[in-house]
Amino acid sequence: MRKEVENWIKQAEADLKTSRDCLNSKNYYAGAFFAEQCAEKALKAYFVFSKNDTAPKTHNLFELAMAVSLPKELIPIARKLTPDFIVSRYPDAAGGIPAELYDEESGKDALKRAEAIFVWIKNKLEK
């Protein structure tokens, strides 16, 4: 496996842990952000792996998912995680204070989505 792929997937795994840690400490907005980051970095790892090319400089998970032909059932998951890159951090994008807009349910939902993408990609990389 290329070092670049290894670096992306290791950071994705670290972001997954950070998301869990944030949710456990009730920082739901941060948990959602790191869940999105996990999925983004896993997708970039898979892009480098499958395309043998540099990962695109985008935060659009739907675009990345389409570029690597993610399975049909994971495409909506990527699409739904995409806004958390911005909405979880910026009051003007969220239409309010992200720390107040995210709750346990939304944080856990983002984590569940990221885990689905991460696990699928990790399995593909290990084959």
C-alpha cells in the first residue's frame, strides 16, 4: 500500500476516535465535524488507492464517493455528511450556533454514517 494511502486512512481512523471522544463528552457539533473528516479522509485514501492519483482538494463527500464508485447504498450517506464540514463550525452557515444546533441524536447519526463509509473502505484496503 502506498504511504499516502496509509497516511490518509490512519488520520481517518484518528478522526473517528476523536468523533467518538467528542460525543462521549457531549460536544456533539465537534463529533459531527470529526465524523465528516473521518469519511472525507477515508474516501481520499480510497481515491489514491483505486485511482493511483493524488486525492482531490474537495470537501464534497458526494463528489468523492462518485469518483471512487462507492456502493449505491453508501452514496446517500456521503451526501448527508457533506454539510457537516461547514455547518458544524460556522454560525453563519448553520443559521445559529453549531454547539446549540447539534444534539446527541445528530452527533451519533453523523458518527454512524462515517463508520459505514470507513469500514467499507478499510475492508477494501485490507484485501
